[in-house]
Amino acid sequence: MKISIAFYNPKLPKDFLNNLQILGEVSIFDVKKLSEQEIIEKMPETEILICGSSGISKLGQTVFDGLKNLKFIAVYGVGYDWIDIEQASKKGVVISTTIGSNSEAVAEHIWGMILNLSKRISELERKTRLTGETNVMDYPGLEIFGKTIGIIGLGEIGKRVAKIATGFNMRIIGTNKSGSKVDNIEIVNLEYLLNNSDVITLCVPLDANTENIIDEDELNIMKKDVILVNASREKLVNKKAVLKALAEKKLFGYGIETEIFDPILPSDDYFNFSNVLLTPHNAWNTKESKENDFSIMLQNVQAFIDNKPINVVRIKDAEK
């Protein structure tokens, strides 16, 4: 098997690489956001592609038509909005993700943002660092204990966020597309969640149905002084609308994970607001999460070679 690895600044564990080399002929590409044509040019004989969105910007029809030998894609991570699942299926290309690998990391990051914003920690720290601020009376915070948290999306990350919320004695409400019951969470519709939550966090993947799931209308439904955290994909929230809500002091704070390896300039409009907490798509990035990712990717490759693929993305999953 010809195995290609395409990451930006790949730091591969020795055990992972050694085990892959037992399974096939491995080529490593240190690349950043390759175009589809560049993928075809660099790795034309690839049968198994191991990659993440840091190394490859898109996998669409051009790639699936051009890589004639491609049989399997092992995604580094959970998100796959940059892959055309329908075109992959038409070409018989199997795709697996490392589902569950970073659930704890992302949930903890979400809670780090919630607590940071509620107590205005980074806001006050920045002011103190730059000006020697001592007038703490200008920075009143909010307490989270006993409030209501609304979780949009109740997959592995959303359920973990909910579990942590129990430690704060919160009322936990949530939405999921299936409407199926989840232990210790009240399942509600989106409008009810927006209207009744003191803290709202987005834990859904980005697709055609969820892009701009939070827009001006949704922001207008929310309580005043809500804390909104989006540690999933930036485009789940309409940027223009959330900036307007911040300008109107509708939100107590906004936590945002921006797109991976997309530069954020100091002139970005987010930085006009001291109550915006921005991180450059780093929620998943823990020692434990990366160990999980490489372990699951190796299992995914081995399972595919054994003709028993696991953690497979299917068209119905992409449509959820």
C-alpha cells in the first residue's frame, strides 16, 4: 500500500510511523493548505491518504477524479467539512475520522472560555499588563453557578460540556437534530434554548444546514448579557451579526475559535471588543488529544487494510 501523510509541520510519534511502515510504503509531506491540483501532483499514486485540514484545504471531485488509486482517507481529527463526502462515496473512497479523540480537550477549552469570560480574566489581565490597571470596580463579572447553559449539539463534546456543567449546579438544556433523549439534559428546540440560556455553546459540525445557525435573528432572541462560546467552526456564527450584537452590548462575552491556520490580523474587527476571547483553533491541541488522534488513525488504517473499516463517515452522517 502506498501511504501518504499530508500535514503542516508534521510531528509524528515514532511508534505511529514505525507501525505505518509495516503496513505500507510511507511518504510524508510537510505542506500547508494544499490545493486539489497540488495534491494530485505531489502524491499521484496514493492509495491511503492520512491528512488534516492544516495540510489540505479541500478534498473534492478534482482530487477524487485525479487520484485514481485512492481507496481510503484517514482524517486527523473529527471535522470533515472540507471533504466532499458525496464525491468520495461515488468513487468508493472510504473516510474515517478520529471521533472522540478530542472531546475532553475541546469541552475543557469551552469551559475555560466560559469561566474566563464570566470573570473577565483575560480582559482585566490585558488591561493590567498594558496600563497597570488597578480599578477593579470597572470589571464586574458574572457567576455561573445555578444558571442555565444551552448546548447546541449533543455529540461527544456537547455531552462532556454538560457533564462539567453539573459541577456548577446548572440547569442544562440542549438541542440535537434527532431529538432523542440524553441523560440529565432537557431536550428543547433552538428558539427556547436561545431565549432561556445564560450561557450558550455551539458543539455542532459545520455543514450547509449549520452555517450561520446563529445569525441576527437568533442573537436578538437571546437574553441580554448572555455568554456565547463557539469552539467548533467559526462560520456557525455570522460574524457581522455577532459584531453588531457586541457593539449593542447584547452579549456579556463571546468566545471564538477561529479557522485553523487562517491568520488573524491585529486589525480584525473582533479586537474592537475587549469582551471577545479569541483562540486560533487550538481547543483540540493537548498532549492527550494528539496521542488519541494518532492511536485512532493507526487503528483506522489497520482496520481498512483488514477490510473491516471503523469510524467511517457516511453520507447520512454528513447530512446530520
